Amino acid sequence: MAEDKKIKEVAALKYTPGANTAPEIIALGKGEIAEKILEEAKKNDIPVYQNPELAHTLNKLRIGDEIPPELYEVVAEILVFVSNLDKSYGEKHGKRK
């Protein structure tokens, strides 16, 4: 069986309604840097959404860039994912948002 040699890529996004027009890229990484970004996310209980194609596309941009309009739909799916996690966390821990 062939081992998957594809290099892992990650992108971290931040979105503050009212402050940003669109989500902003706050971190990008490939290989070892990607692994470190994922470790930090895990340590800080930051939700991780896996989409290798999107991560690859975002890695063509720069830190500080807002995502381009053609990616709004797929990033909206991520925001729904995170919102559902927040809601689920609140229900499990008796917190309401």
C-alpha cells in the first residue's frame, strides 16, 4: 500500500461581524508549520474544519487578506459548523448565547 506523501496545508480564519466584511486569514502553513498550527488550535479548543482543497486555495493568499467572494459559500459552511459547535457546547454546559 502506497503511503500518502501529500503535504498537509492549513489556514486559520477569523471573522468578527461588524468589524470584517469577510473572514480574514490569520495563519497559513504547510508541512511542519501546519502541524504546529493544528497543535495550537487543539490546545486552545479552537474548532478545526477539514477541507484540504479549501486549505490549499487559501494558502495561495496572504495572512491579513479577507477571503475572496468566490469562497464565501464554502466559508459560510464553516461558519455554520462553528456556530453549531458553539450551540452544542452551550447546551452541554448550561450556557446560552
